[in-house]
Amino acid sequence: MMSDMNKGTEGGSSLFPTYARYPISLVKGEGSWLWDDKGNKYLDFMGGLAVTNLGHAPKQVKDALVKQLDELWHVSNLFHIPNQEAAAKALTDNSHAEAVFFCNSGAEANEAAIKLARRYHQKVKGNGRYEIITFAQSFHGRTLATLTATGQEKVKEGFGPLPEGFRYIPLHDIEALEAAITDKTAAIMIEMIQAEGGVIPVEPAFVQHLAKLCKERGLLLIIDEIQTGMGRTGKLFSFEHYGIEPDIFTLAKGLGSGFPVGAMLAKGELIEAFTAGSHGSTFGGTPIATAVVKATVEAIISEKAPERAAESGEYLVGQLREKLAGNPFVKDIRGKGLMIGIVCNGPVANIIAEGQKRGLLVVTAGPDVVRLLPSLIVSREEIDQAVSILTSIFADQTAPAQL
């Protein structure tokens, strides 16, 4: 047997080294703030990657979680789960969707969407369609199907052979989109903002054309709201900015305020495609998870979090444009609501590291974009503090052309 001295990875950890971790151990969170194990305090403008939309440990959600922990943790989905019904109703009451499937993550929600689209065409429509069209620079998850759906080669390396049934086109290329549609096409899957791909909002004219094509060709429109949903962009769901109603959309991240949960939502006509036994999840929609979902949705609505995100996002972008105007390292500032990208003329890893040293947590969106994802109820004072830190950091940067 291997001795304890030789177990684990380099450094003595028993974890797989799948994350390039920052040299910080966070142990406490409240509102827009985090503390590490050394007592250092950080202003959180990465929000667990768009997860803590209501800030850390929001009281309304915490109270619901604590109450449920005293009552019931888990039962099989072979039984009726009242919390699950209530959480689903909270979501359908606040959207055009008529049915919800609960799972454990964004990748699982996107898997469910892919499966529903295929099964609807094959079992309900009887046309055998199975292909999904997605877009370059998209990100849909890390299961085999969802990493295959993702339009970034870096997540696919070493995992072949990949499942068939996916086609990729450049974002905003209408000609390529029309050419990609065949008699095998079941659905088009898209993010309204490519978050991991660089905080790139999709152009409204392209979305309208895409939605029109779906209706004309009998395709399902799937919108991945994993990162953009639950108020992040200034609407409860980002597709609301575009005046469309997808056939299927997916949620996770901000849906559970930090508790792991995902959901796939769909229009009523797709319900018959998911009959008993066609799909399932042992831990999908547990009493605990759905108590958290219900409380999160109610808090987002009662706190007017989407409206606050829209107002705060406008203020934050305005401050960034004013303070960073003329900085040669800054190329553009883009996004919606409180999903904002500072596009730079060079790598930004040192900006992330310097922010941590100065008590501000931000994250990248590709090698040259600084992504800001604060709580949707962040205060003006906290925004001003973050902008002040960022301004001082960017003042020290040098554009590549000046090197």
C-alpha cells in the first residue's frame, strides 16, 4: 500500500489539480464581502462566477435553508416533493415557461435541454432530427455532450471521440447560420451574452433573425441562461432584452444563491417529450435545493434585483468609462446589467492578481478581458470603491504598443 507520504498530488493535496487556484483560502462571506483564513477582507466583484446574485448568505434564503434542514433533507423523486412544485411554480409564474426539470448544475440543465430537443423531434414529431447548432466562443458545460456543444476547442482537448450531432458557426454570421441548417437540425442553442467567451452581447438583429429562422424551419430555440439568468443582466432572464420567448432555457448559478442546483424550463408543447422514465436525477430537486430556489426567486423579485442590476450596471459602466478614458491598455467596456467586461490590449492575469493584493476580487473572461460580476444589490459606495481600485491598477498598465 502506498505510504501517506506519497499519497496525493504535488503539495500534499488529495484533490485532482483541475483548477489553477489563486493563493487565497476564503472562509467567510457576507453581502458583497469575503474574508480569508488570515483575516484579510475582499470586495467581491466575481460573485462565485455569477452565483451569489443576492450577495453572500442572503437572510431570506438562509432562513428557508435552515428551516428545511430541520425538516427533511432527501427523498426520491418517486414521491411528490411539495418544495419542488412550489419552486417550479415560482419560476413559471415569472416566465413564459410551463414546465421545469430540476437537476444539480448548469451542465446537467444543458444536457437536459439537448435531450429534450432530440426526444421532442424523434418521439413527438417523428422526424428523426438530432443536430444542435451552437456558436464559436460559446460555453455550455463540461459533460461530454455540453463540452461538445461548446464552441471552444480548449475544453475538448483529450476527451475524444466526442458525441456527434453538433455544428458550430461564427456568432453574428447569418449566412453561415442559414447554410448550417439541414433536415437533421433539431435546435439552435445560444447564450445572449457569451460570458466565458469574452462578455460578448449578441446583436439584437441577429437574435431576431435567428428566432425567425427557428419558427420558419420548425427548430427549437434553446437559450443558455446559466450565467446570465436570475437578474444578472438587468432582466430576470437575458432573453427578455430581445423580446423573444425561447422554447427551452436553462438556469443554474444564481438560481440557488450558492447552493448547487440547476433547472431546464420549456414551453408546454414540449412536455409530452419527457414522459415517465425518459430522464431523471437522483439529487435533482431535493427538498433542500428547491427550498433554496423558491426563496431565491422570491428574494430576487421582492428585492427588485434585476432593476437594481440595470441601474447599478449603468452607473458602474459610466464610472469605468469616465475613470479609464484615455488609458491605452483599455480597448472597450461592454456587457449588460452587472455582467461587465473590460476588454484590454493585452493579457490581464496580472490585473486579477493585483486586485487581490488590494482587496478586490475580479475574474477573467478569456486572456484579455477583466470580468466584473458583483452582487445585484451592490451599493454605490462598493461600486465606487471597486472603480477606485481598478483605476489605480490600470494606471500602472502599459499597452503592448508602448513596450
